[in-house]
Amino acid sequence: MLDGASDGAGRMLGYAASILAALILVGMALMAPAVVDDRPVLFALDWAPSLGISLAFMVDGLSLIFGLLISGIGSLIFLYATGYMGDHPQFGRFVLFLFAFMVSMLGLVLARDLITLFLFWELTSITSYLLIGFDHDNPRARRNALQAMLVTAGGGLALLAGFILIGTAAGGYDLAQILTGPGLQDSSLYGPILVLVLLGAFTKSAQFPFHFWLPNAMAAPTPVSAYLHSATMVKAGVYLLARLHPALGGTLAWSVALTTAGAITAVLASVLAMRQSDLKQALAYTTLMALGTITMLLAGAHPYALTAAVTFLIVHSLYKASLFMVVGAVDHGTGTREVAQLGGLGRAMPLTALAAVLACASMAGLPPMIGWIGKELIYAGAETMTGAPLVAAAAVAANALMFAVAGIIALRPFFGAPITTPHHPHEAPWQMLAGPVILALGGLVVGVLAQPLLGSVIGSALTGSLLQDRAAGLHLWAGFNRAFVLSLLTFTLGIMLYLMRARFAALVDPVLRRLPSLDDGWDRVLDGLRVLAAWQTRMLQTGRLTAYLMAVFAVVALALGLTIIRGRPEIAVELPRSAFLWLTAIFTAAGAVLALNTHSRIAAIAGIGTVGIGVAVIFIYAGAPDVATTQLMVETLSAVMFAIAALRLPGITERRSPRRQMAHGVVAVTTGLCVTVIILSVTASPLDRSITSYFEENSYALAHGLNIVNVVLVDFRAFDTFGELIVVLLASFGAYAVLKRKRKAGP
Amino acid sequence: MNSLILSVGARFLTGLFLLFSLFVLLRGHNSPGGGFIGGLIGAAGFVLYSFAAGVEDARRALRVDPRAIGVWGMAIAVLSGLASALASLDPFTGLWLILEDLALSTVLVFDIGVYLAVFGAILTLVFALEETV
């Protein structure tokens, strides 16, 4: 049912997912009054109480903003995807992956326990992998999906280590406790914690030098790019930075690391965005720019910088999701995403054009869009930060470039002379228009009504989550201040860049070409890993049974030998008086001597079998008929199996060098001696009979059985027996697979 | 293996082995025996048969693929373990039905599962070895 849902069932699934997401949006919105009132909504289940881990969630200002964005944009994305690819034969699978992603992302931002957060963090990496590689027939998509997963999941491992260190330093994994606590800035573990957490956040949010995976992730279907790789998943990294800001922020190291990575990412990405011919790639780089800007702002510790970060996050999610959907609609309507092949579409696709123009106005930071307020706040925030002139310069450069890119995306495809496109251009279906138009209009509405609509929520994020004493106001007109001047400068530079983009290209292209490609570097790292893995496999997995057995017995001898030397156990040697036991012992030892000295394999098998039977006889003598019978049967069957294999082989000839023979002998004798000593020492120490007597007393009373061995196997310890059954079956099926495969491969 | 004594003897012995293995299985709860040993004895009987008559004949005589027998054994063991959930007891708690001389229990069902799983696993391995090597 999940696949092959081409009969409209797939579409129904898409609508259902959209409605579900909308319901989550409503649910989140209903919590808003309580959250704004500084009463976070809490929910917790014990998970592993012995480790202090719980499945705990919390809705406060910051997670509310993320939750609203994730569910709201998610609802529109499901609708969009239904129009975009509802007739794809595997659309059902797609909806499942996308919904799983949405739930993981919600879990991530709502988590109150660090381990819970990590769990959902990794789930977003995995679902993202499935979604980027959705077009799995395409090797490029598979490769890029793997790259995204290895980078983000690798960062996730660093993050887990960082979280465990935080748990050690703060005495628990409860975020509410960690954040309201004294902070970790003075902890002796602060250095490692910071490095590990930043590794996690920077890989997830694609900050320089880990930014290369994000443009590659555009191999995903467009709804995925719009949702994961602009509006939500890549925001997980900046979410984490914001979330942990009270506990980790405010130090010089924090400030320098975030400012540097953020500024480099923002400027580099916006330059690269200018140079993309594919609209989707251009958007991917502008996403990097936005993530860099937010990271840079989170370096600050002033309410202005942090308000700017949170506001710009909302701004970016609104316009970027809208623009990605616009590009998908253009691709759908014309058959191409290349800027050079598009022009004059405004007449054929008026609603798409409207969404594009509004969203780009927000991206360019034009009033009265919310983007304008976001940009003003960025400049106001930049002034409060360490290294303010540099931060402001980076912000102006990035924003001016963004302005030019917005111009390219809004103007070139939709205005000017029409260009013949692969398909005759036509407007997309309503499902694909709802998302971009609603989000673009939303950018306008929350721009005009910023303070009444967003003021209290952002205020709650600032005071409740980031623990600031206040938030900056959101005003379209904040007065004739330095931020306003910087905005005017941005527009001037932006217009110049747009008009002189050809000269700009001629200027930067030679430089860009000379930059080392991190993407190629990644491939080389992977190749290196493969070579290393092959080498160590060759070294460790020789494929020779002798080598494996040597390793096993050498380790056993070493472990037992050290135990004996350090523990000096008492040994009680009590020679048996029974002639029967002496005979059995001689018989058993003779089997071993025979197995060692014969050249005939059948004799060797018989020798080993003799040892086994001797042991079974001793079991009978000791009054353990069940164990003895089992031993006897196992011995018989393994002799049979040996015989089947060994009779096909030539006789045993000694081919080992004397030195190797010597080494084998030493290991064998040492192992044997050590085991003997341990067994003698075990029999010397008094036996704890509490378990045995429990079984003796209750075997009949509780389990109605007189044979204690069997009662233990099938009743008292039935679950263990069940585990052994799994092992036995798996071992035989594994051997079966190996044997049958060899036969097919052979002649 | 072309031995007249073996091929004639195996026909009787296999039956005896099987009968004995069932006997061992059923008496297990009170006297030496049980599903594990029973499974090994039963498998040994069929191994003997496969030596005498060849694997193909042995497979035919068994009728069911030994892999399926193993998996069924496992399934029976699981179900008998979960049956206690119906009585709101912990998994793998034995349930007993005692009628005069006859005692029936989920524990016995579990032991039958053990018997089948061991029987299937050993025969899967031995048959595959004989066919391949």
C-alpha cells in the first residue's frame, strides 16, 4: 500500500499528513498564552531512571517558535508535495519519511532532557538521509545523502560526548536545571564541552568548514529542500546554540568561535550564491548565509544581538520556504531552474510571481516586510557585540549580496522579455501555490504587525529561554540611527551589485576557482578511510583459523594467568581414590595424545571424540545425567560434522616452522595449565548453595518438576534458554548461508 | 556411503532414534531428558539416515525444510512464553493445567519449541555441510 499509491490513495495520505501537521500547529498555538505568561508546558516520562535519563519535553518561548515554524511550514509542505509529486509511485513512502522527519524535529526542539534531545537529533539526520536519497536510482543522490548523514551524524557523536560531559559537569541531563543553574562557563570541563557541542552544532547547521554538504543536499526533491534544508533541520544547530547559550555563552572562546565561523560562512556563502546559475543552488547558498548570520549573532550576549538572531530565524524560515516552493513551481511549470533560460514568466504564472516578489522583498530586507525589521535588528545587534566593526562589516557585505541575489531571483525569471522554456509555462496547481503565497504574505503581515504578533513570543524566548532581562522591540521605524544608515548603505551596495553582476563575476570567479574544494577533500578523506579499513581488515582478518584460535587462546591464557598471579588463589588437590575415575582420566588423556600425534584426520577426530566421551563419563559419575547426555550427543554430532568436512581433505602434514610450532605449544600448554589451576581453586573455595537450594526447594513446589536441570531450562530460566535458541538457530542459518554461497560461487 | 548393513540398519535406527527422542522430550520434566537433549537425539537419527540413504532421501523423508522446523520451534517457544500475558503474568511464566494424572503446561509447549528449534538448526547445518563439502 505504501508503494504504488498512484490511484489517489497517495494524495489522500499527503492531505492527511497536512491536516495532522496543521492540528499540531493549532495545539502549539493553544499553548502560546501559557508560555508567554512564563509558564512553560512540561511533560516527562521516566526512561532510564538509573542513569538519570528521562523522556522529558518542555514548551517554552524558544521551542514554541520552532514548534510553530516546524508544524506550520510542515503542513504547507505536505500540501505542496502532494501537488508536486503526488503521482510518484513511491509517494506514500515519501510522506512517511517526511512525517517521521517532522516528528523528530519537533522532538528535538521540545526535548528537555539532553539525551532525549540527542536521540531526536540523530533521528533528523537519519530521516534527512532517507529524504535526500529519495531518488535512489541516482548515484549522485545516494552519494550526497551519505555525505550529509556522515557529516551530521559524525557531529552528532561529538555532541553526545559533549552532552555526557555537560551531564557530568552539571550533575544531570535536565535542561531546565542546567540552564537555571550556575552555568558551565567556569567548569573545568568547559573547554572540551564547548568544542564538542560546537562540532555538533556547526555540522548540523552547515557552518564553515562543514558547509559543503548543504548545497549537495539539494539532490533531494524540492519539498524536502524547502522544509529540511532551509526552514527546519539545518536550524537545529542554531537552535542548540541558542538553547545552550545561557549555560555556555558569554565567554571569549564562545564569542570568537561563533563570530568567526558565522561571519566566514555568511560572506562566503553569499558570494557563492551570486555565482549560481541554478535557482535552487542559489537558494541553498543563501540558506548558508542566513545560518551564518544567526550563528554570528548568537556569539553576542546582549539582548539586541539575541533578539536579532531569533527574529532573523523566523524571517528566514518564512521567505526561504516560500522561495524554494516558488522555484519548484517554476521548475514544474517550465521544465528548468536555470536563471539564463527563464524570463517574463510573470504573465503566465502571476501568483507564483507574487509570492516570489514578496518573499524576495523580505530577503532583500525591504520595508514593510518582516525582513526589513530583521535586518535592522541585525545591525543594531552587531553594534553590541565583541568586534562590532568586523561583525557589522560582515553583516553589511552579506546583506548587500543577499539583496542582489533577491533581485536576481525575483526579477530575472518573472520580468523582462519572455524566453522560450522547455515546457510552455503554466501556473502550478493550487496545492503548490498555497504554501508560497501564504508564507510570502505572512512575511508582509508579520512585518506590518510585528510587535503585536511576534513581540510577546520573541520576548518570552528572550527572557524565558535565553535568560535575558528584556527583548528588543520590533519596529518598522526605529528612528534615524546607525542601523538605518547601514540599511541604506546595504541597499546602495545591493543595487550596485545587481547592476554590475557581470563585472562582479569576472572579479570573484578567478578567486573562487583557486579555493580548495572541500567537497573533493571529503571524497579523498573517504577514500583514505576505505584504504585504512581494507588494510586493517587484511591485518586482523587473515582468514586462517589457526590465527584466530591463537588470538583467542592467547587472550584467555593472558587473562587467566594475570588473575592467578595477582589473586594467588588457594588450590586443593585431592586425588581420587576410585580406580574407575583413574581409568577414565587415562582414556581421556590418551585421546588427546592421539589427536596431537596422528597424520590421519579420521584418527584425530576419533581422538577428540574420545576426550569428549571421557568428559561425559565423568559427568555421569558425578551424578549429572542430563549434562552427560547432552555432552554425548553434542560430541557425536560434532564428530560427524568434522568428519564430513575433514574426510574430503588430504592427510595432516606438518608445515609449520619449528618456531611457530613452539609458539602454538606454549600458548596451548599455558591455557591448559591456567584453566586447571582456576578449576582447582574453584573447588577449593566453599560453594554458595543459596541458588541451588532455592531450585531444590521450589522445583516441585512451584514448577511441578522433579528434574531440576530441566525445570531451570524451561521454567526458572526460560528466557535464557530462549536466547540460546536464537543463538543456535542464527549460527546454523549463518553457516547455511556461507556454505550455499560458496557452492554458487565455486564451479 | 555404500554399506548394506548401514543402509538396512539406518531404516530401523532412525525410527528408534525419533521415538526415543520424543520419549526423552516428554519425560524431561521429572527425569533426565528434555527438549534440548531430545532435539539432539532426533537430529542424530536423521543424520544417520542421511549417511545411509543420502541427503536428498533424508530431506524427502523429513518432508519439511529443516530451516522451517527451526523457525517454527522458535515461534512456538515465543508463543508459549507470551501465553502468560493472557493471565497478566510476566513473560515465560509457566501456566499449568493439572487433570488427575495428566499435567499440561505452557512449559511443555516451550520445551517442544526447544526440541524443534534444536532439531531444525542441527539438520540445517549438517545437510548443508553434506551437500556442499
